[in-house]
Amino acid sequence: MTDLFSASPRLQELKTKLTLFMQEHIYPNEETFEKQLATQTSRWQIPPIMEQLKAKAKKEGLWNLWLPKYSDKGAGLTNLEFAHLCEIMGRSFIASEVFNCSAPDTGNMETIELYGNIEQKKKWLFPLLEGEIRSCFAMTEPDVASSDATNISTSITREGNYYVINGKKWWTSGAGDPRCRIAILMGKTDPNANPHKQQSMILVPMDTPGVKVVRPLNVFGYDDAPHGHCEVHFVNVKVPVTNILLGEGRGFEIAQGRLGPGRIHHCMRTIGIAERALEMMVKRVHSRSTFGKKIAEHGTIMRDVALSRIEIDQARLLVMKAAQMIDTVGAKKARKEISLIKVVCPNMCLAVLDRAIQAYGAMGVCDDTFLARAWAMVRTLRLADGPDEVHLRTIAMLEYFDQKSKL
């Protein structure tokens, strides 16, 4: 597997530039971002430092690095190559947005790039690529078990040249951002069709009458402002029929094309978080002493450090393999590998974070370090990327199929 880590001169150059940018501009301004957010008249405004950092990143060519190799608007990297950069960005809560590489915008931009028409791209994709606006993805619903997407009940009903949308969504990430202009919504256009042909995806401008952001939802007490995860109601929302993506009944098809690369991004970010947590843990245990020796010299701590290194490297190998498969055989044939990393990476990262929190003691559970918030954020990925149970079921079913001839 060592060949997975070989870097082209172009990738090595980007890694060096990105790492330097993180050291010079991102880490020193994390506290600035939080202070500006806390002292504004509302937490749902954008701290000025964010736009300043975005301008610097764009000027240095560290912009839209996530865009697939087939696009001429980004760095021209494969998923495997971008994975290296995504890990570096994952080390900071604010970094991904600075480089225009944050969710849900990356998935939404790729969806519009792949399935949108020329007018949709002009109106929504290009401003998103420039970082001028942001977006959200409205899928999960409060009244059904949304981990089975066939349960989605929001209705999309055609009336002449319009679709009328009615339903309740929640955990719509990004809807709290004042720059959020467009939502990609998943709902039912034909409840009587085959279960996987009932759903469609449609573009809904956030200023359309009937769209109401009801409330932000806290994650273990964190509001994730100014991005937010919101409950959004759609009441008799009318949009032109041209806003449908790809066509009626194509929602699942779009979802499968959209979610492969995006999951690589999430998983690599968790590895970046875990690496930062391990670095913090090692530094901490070498700076304090208990019972006559450095905490780092205690066997239990050494075990925690060793297990963390083993688990991080194992997870990285799995992600690199999945990324390479998406690049070479496509997301559909990499389905098992994608499910594997969805389970492995958040659980690995949570274990490393928990050990780091334990090493920090009481300080680890408060906001004096990034550990508590990182734990809260990563814990959501065991649900937000689909519950572990669904991924484990997928892995088992695909394993049964692979071994069918041996039964």
C-alpha cells in the first residue's frame, strides 16, 4: 500500500503551501474567529477574519482544491490526491471554509456541476465556486427514520409550470448562515412509484416564499454558528419545474453519485482531527508529572499513545484505498470500501479524542482546548454520514455477495 502515498510534484507543492498557510494564518486566527463571533451583535453573522482568510487563500491558489480532476475550475486533483490535503485542512474547524472546501457546499457544487443545466450553473454553481454564497442540503426529517431515505415524506407536487413543496426538514447544515442562498432538497414526486424512484432532488432558493428557518439545533450544546444545523419548514413553496435536477425519480441516483467523494472528505478530516489530538496528548503528558515521573512514562499513557498511532494509520490506509477505488472504478464499485471508512474513521477519531481528553483531565472537557468540541462534532458523524448500523449492514451484505460462490 506504500504506493498510495506517493505524491506528484504538483501535490507535494500544494501540501507544502497548505501546511505553511495553516501554520501562518489558520491556527493563529482560530481564537480571533471565536472572539469576533462572540462579540458580534449576533452569532449568526460572519466574523470578518473569515473573508480576510478566504481572500488570502484564493490569492495563493489554495482554492476549490476539492474539485474533481475532470473539472477545469480547481486544482485538477484525483480523490486520492485531495485526501492528503483534506487531512491537513481537517485539523482546524475554520480551515475548510477558508479554502472553499467545506460541506455541504462541496457536495452541492459537485451535484450542480454533474446534474445541473447551464442556467442553474450560472445562477448557483459559479457564485458557490467563488465563495460569494453558501448552500444547504435538506434531506433529514423529524417525523420519519431518515436513515432509510425511502421514508422521506416531503412532497414535491407538480402544478403547471411549478413544483409545490411541503414538508419539514431538520439538521439542515448551513441553513443558519446569512450567506446561504440555495438548498438542494430531497422529496417525493411520485409516492406510488418503485420505492427508489419516488424521490427527486430540486433546487430551492432560500428566499422563496414559504421557506422558514425555524430554529438552530445545538449539537451537545454547541450551536456551530454561524453555519448552524437548522430545522427548516417548507409550506406551499413554489419553484419552477426547471429547478428539478436530472428529472423526476432520479433522487437516489443523484445521491449515489454525490456522496462517494464527499465521504472521503469527511473521513480524511477526522484523521486530521485525530492527528492534532494525538500531538496535543503527547505534548501534554510530557509537560506534567505524577507519582514521581512524567505522565508520558506511565504504561497506561504509553499504551494510549501507541494505540492511537496504530488506529490512525490503519484508518488512513482504508481511506486511501477507498479514494483510489473511486478514482479507478467509480463510487458504485467502491461501495463496500466507502461504508468501511464511514464506520472506521469516526469511531477511531472518537477513541483518540477520548484518550487525549483523559490525558488533559478536567481541562479536556471544557472549551480551553479544541478537544471537547471536536469530540461533539465527530460524534455526529456516526449519524450524519448515515448510522453505523446501516453501513455495517451494507458491508455484511456485500461480503455475503462476494463470498456467495464459497457457500
